[in-house]
Amino acid sequence: MATDLTKRVQKIAEARSIPESEILEQALERGVENLWIDLILSRYVNDEIGRATSIELVGCDRLKRAERALQAVEDDVRWGLSA
């Protein structure tokens, strides 16, 4: 796995003509950003933080997508229970 990751980093760096360290930095930033968004949205869904705070932290579009996804899951569960 580590070898695959190293090869991918090398190929991306070569394709973009930038150092591997910059690729790793970008990957870390993106990963942390995604983890942050997941944390905020899960706190919102679990009623640990309010809607306004969530919008402030991750943006309205992301929150609306999460609400639609949650609604779809709830609809599927209701449908499954009524069958």
C-alpha cells in the first residue's frame, strides 16, 4: 500500500511539474478539510450544533446536500419499514 501511495505521489508530482512535498502538503490539506466537513455535518445531524453555525463553518451548499442525503435515507427507511 505504501509503495502504491509513493508511486502515485511521484506520478502526480511529475505530471504537475512540482515537488512531491507540495503534493503531500496539498493532500494533507484536502484530507483535513474533508475530515472537518464530516465532523461539522455529523454534529449538525446529531443536533450537537445548530444550522446557522453549520452553515457558517461549512457553507450552505454542503449543508443542503447533507440534509437532502439524510432525507433520502430517512425516506428509504420509512419505505423499507412499510413494505
